[in-house]
Amino acid sequence: MDSTMILFVAAILIVGGLLYAVVSFTRHAGDRALNTDKYRSKWLQIQKLLEQGDHGRQMAILQADKLLDQALRERNFRGETMGERMKSASKSWSNAGAVWSAHKLRNQIAHETEVNLSSSMANQALASFKQALKDVGAI
């Protein structure tokens, strides 16, 4: 093998290695697999909160929103805030409007002093969070 052939092979290996590094570091958001057992366990804890009346329903919604945010972070959806990550993930959801409504309810609970939260409202919001978690591969 002459020196030009050796340089050519070395150049190909270097370029190949650089391309691999670039692809590895610029993966698309959502490529990372999640620990579904961990998320299912946390989801069961959230569902148990429903048994604790109005306060439990409110806590369940706050915790479900937090769990979704954790999943979005772990799946590498882009954004500084939960809202930005939700925008990045919206195309992954089967019903983005329902997820946004559930998140808005969470914000209402977190920021207002008097929130009347019926059982059906809480169940609907939790169903939306659960579907979003399924859509991103968390549960």
C-alpha cells in the first residue's frame, strides 16, 4: 500500500468518525427511551391522590403535569420552560388541545386561590396527561 492510499483511508476514517459524532450529538428530540416502569409507578401514585377529595384531585393534576414535564425533559424536547417543551412535543400527541387544556387547569390550580375542581374535570385532565405520557413513550 502506498502512502497516498494510507492517507486516503485515514481521511475516510476521520470524516466517518466526525459524521458519527455530529449525528450522535444532534439527535432529534424524542429519540431517548424512558424507564416506563418508573413512570407507571409514579402514575399509580398520582391516581391514588384522587381518593383524597378536592385537595387530592388538585395535587394529582399538579403531579401529572410535573411528570409530563419530566418525560419531556428526558426525551430531550427543546425548550427552557414547560410551555416551550410542550410546543416542541405537540406533534407527538394524539390530542394536543386536550393536553394544553389540562396544563392550563394545572396553571389555574397553581396560581389562583379558589379553584372549583369537579371530579369529572380532574378525570378529564388526568386522562389527557396520561395519553400525552403514552404518546411520548413514558407509560
